Amino acid sequence: QVARAQHAAVRNNVGWYRWNHDLVEVTGTDATRFLDVIFVTSIANTPVSRSKYTTMLDEDGGIIDDVIVTRLDEAHYWISTLYGPRLTAWFDRQKGDLDVAYREITDETAMVAVQGPNSRALVNRLVAEPVDSLERFTIAPATIGHMAVKVHRGGFTGELGYEIYCDMADLPALEQAIGEAGKAFDAVHLTVLEVYVRSL
């Protein structure tokens, strides 16, 4: 019954939840060249501030992982994955002499997803500058109260959705801010999904 109500909130209104994915940062002068070898989709033609959904294959064409690659700067990327250790282990095998560095920043950077038809209205209530012009799979810096955050328009609910990234230390304040702002929209905290994600 609770899961059904939370599902309906995202489909018909707005819900939010802490997304416990792994996040890997990739930098270096050869970062783009390296990621172009690693992933199926071309990374080189991804503009700064845009993201791509892609897959990582083994030598036999089997899928190792499917990820979101976000280009923060010319040679600075974030990779969102559920299997950070598996991803970086494959990177180790493929790196060679390329000038590329990568590290998990999962413990440093938190993300809270805000999903559903009223997600834009809720996010706009939070941020200093509205996100109306933010295109799908685009990331932009923003400010929520005292917090410097990044807002990414994305998600897999089939509806409008956003992902808010913050420093891990700011996570409690971010969740409190979303909860307070969400009262105006009867936003639902998706506790069932958070329990499911923690079990992965």
C-alpha cells in the first residue's frame, strides 16, 4: 500500500528520495580519449554541461555496466554507476600510458532525486535561479540557501525529473530544505525506493 501511494506520487505529482549510487570522477588531458575507448557512445562530442547514457563492454561485447557520463569541463567528468569498484577495475586494465586519473567520490558527493510532473515547480522553489531552461541531460550549478549544488535534469521515472548534487556534509540540510519546500506540493518522500536502493 505504501509503495503504491509513493509510485502514484511520482506519476501524478512529485516525490523525492536519496539516490545511493556510486560516483566516479575522471580527469586528465587524455580523459576524453580514454572514455571514448571505454564506452560505446561517443564521449568526445558531448558538450560541457551535458550527459549521456551509455554502456561499457568487455572484449566479447558483453555489458559490464551501464552508466551516465556527465561532462563538467573539457577534461573533467562524473560517471554515475551502481558498480563503482567494477568500473574502476576495468579502467585499471585499460588505462595503459594515458594521462587520465579516476577516483570514487561516492563518500564526498550526495544526490537527491526530485521526480514527477511537479518536480520543476518544487526545484524552482528551492534554488536561487529557476531551472526552467535546463534541458534534459544537462547539469548546472545552483544555490540552495547557503549550499552550492549542481542540478541535473534527468531520471528514469518517465516523467519530468531532476537530480540535486551536494557535498555529503550538506545532505541533511538539503533533505530538510526539500521536505519543507515540498509541503506546498504535498511532495512525498519515497522511503520504499531508498530501502530498495540500499539493498543493491
